[in-house]
Amino acid sequence: MIFLQNRLLQSNGSRDLISIRMPKKIYLFSISSHPQAISINSLDIKFLKPEIDFSKYDYLIITSKQVSEALKQYDKEEYLNMPALCVSVQSALSYENIGGKILAVGGGYGDNLANKIKTFSKETKWLYLRAKEVASNFVSTCNNEGYLIKEAIVYESECSKGMQDVEVEEDAVLIFTSPSSVECFLKNHAISSSNKIIVIGKTTASALPKGIDCIISEETSIESCINLSVHL
């Protein structure tokens, strides 16, 4: 902790020595930013445009805001009549913002989507729009049980230069929002024992090295992580 020492106050005719704790610096490693944090873009995104016949499917599966950005490359009339199963409120809002309709919202984790999918008939045809690399294996789990999920890779990512160059202060709060953000940070940096670590979910927590303690946010949102960090 950082303290300002030797501040004098006049109280009842005497001067008392007090200490004031300064707030910790908060580093947010994400493709999004927040005004209360030093925001470091963790990934550079490259959008892809595979040929997709949306008419073959009943519903979309969306697990990232980047998918909605990728969809802007296609004719809206091809997909906007297709409701989407979204992994989180944030991914649902991103699809709504481009005019899409929401079928249902999961609990913030890809693995939780399997339970949602299993409430539908096995004849339902799903299209999972995804990144080149994903952390969850819910698709193979569902397909092995007879559900029909096809996949299309609509973007890929790589570690950003910002992650390479960032210098993190001791005793700071580090917020990681994806397994990739952890992996990119660790390519060039080590996590100090004086750092406080907050992660956006269990999947991100699993990417941390063994022995690193972390706090998992109650909700899978950056705002939830920031709310935790300001109280550390």
C-alpha cells in the first residue's frame, strides 16, 4: 500500500499524525475500455468473411461482441430474422445494436450454453459464429449428444503491441477479461505477489498460473470487475 505520511491536522489545539491510503492503480486488459482504469487493448482483431448460407439454420449462437462486428460485413437481410442465443448480456446487447433479435441469454460462460441448447429439439439447426480459438467445448458436447451445431470462424485475434509494452506498477490491480488476455500478458510479464488479480469468470481464472490467487467477478462484465477493484 502507498501511504502519505506526516500530514498534520489541527485538532483541539494539537497536531495529529495521520495516514491516508492512496487508491491502487487499476489495469484493465481487454478489447474494451473503462474510464476508471488504465485500459490496455489485449488483442488485435482481424475479421474474416467466410461464405455462409444463413438460410440453412434456425438460430445463431453468439459468444462475443466481435461477432456482431463481423456480421456487419454481410447483408443484414440474410441474418436479422434469426434470433441469437447469446452467452452474456453484453454479447446480446451487441447483437441488438445491429438490429438482431435475442432468443435467450446464457450465464456468461460458453459451457452454460449447452443447457440452453438442450431445451430445444435435436432437429433445431444452430450456427455458432466464433473466433478461431475458443476456450469452451460446448459444441462438441452438444454434437456428441445428437444436437446440430455448425461453426463458422468470423474473426481471429493475436496479442497486441500494447500488451508487450505495458509497464505495470507494483501493488496495482490487474483485471483480465479473457483467457487470451492472461496468456498475452504472461508472454512478456510476470504477475507480482503484490498485485491483486480480478478475472471476469471461471474460464479466465483457469488460465492463470498455479498458485496465483484471484477474485472472480460476480457477473461476467467489466463493470462488475471495476466495482470489485475500487474496494481493494
